[in-house]
Amino acid sequence: MHKLVVLYPHPADPDHFRDHYVTNHLPLVTRLPGLLAWRYSFDVAATQGQAPYFAIFEAEFADAATMNAARASPHGQQVTADVANYATGGAVVIHYTVQHGTG
């Protein structure tokens, strides 16, 4: 499994961010080709002090090639272009192959 994580620093207008994200951005995201699962939260907290992020998004793909194809697709480009419409604080995008462990 390959995971994509987007960390959103605090925006200039939190209400606009939430509204646009839920109403416009997430419907675009859910149509990404190859997307297996997704989740997000606006309740980002730090274990100590103030959290440096306002929101987080996670997406799961079968592998890195599937994620890269989704992001490069016309639909993926539309998702990326939409970020400027709500994330005035920017966005930090990371991705990685998930390693499994045992307890």
C-alpha cells in the first residue's frame, strides 16, 4: 500500500477553507482513479503546544505507480489546481510506502 498525506498549515480564513474543502475539493478527490481509501480531519492537535497544521488528508493507493498515475491524470491535475482556492497557508504533500509490522 502507498499513502499520500497532505498537511495544511493554518489558512487566512478557516471558515472558507472548511466550506470549500468539504463542498468542492473532497468531491473532486473522491473521483481520483485508483483511490482505495481516504480520510481527513480539521481536528489536528499536537501532543505539546499548538499544532502547526490546521487540517490533514490521507489517501491510500495500491502502490506508488498508481498514486503517480492518479496525480498526473487530468482529474488529478484538477485536484491539485483546486488547492489554491482554499489553502491560503499552503500545503505540505508527502507520500510513502506503508511498512507493516507485527505486535
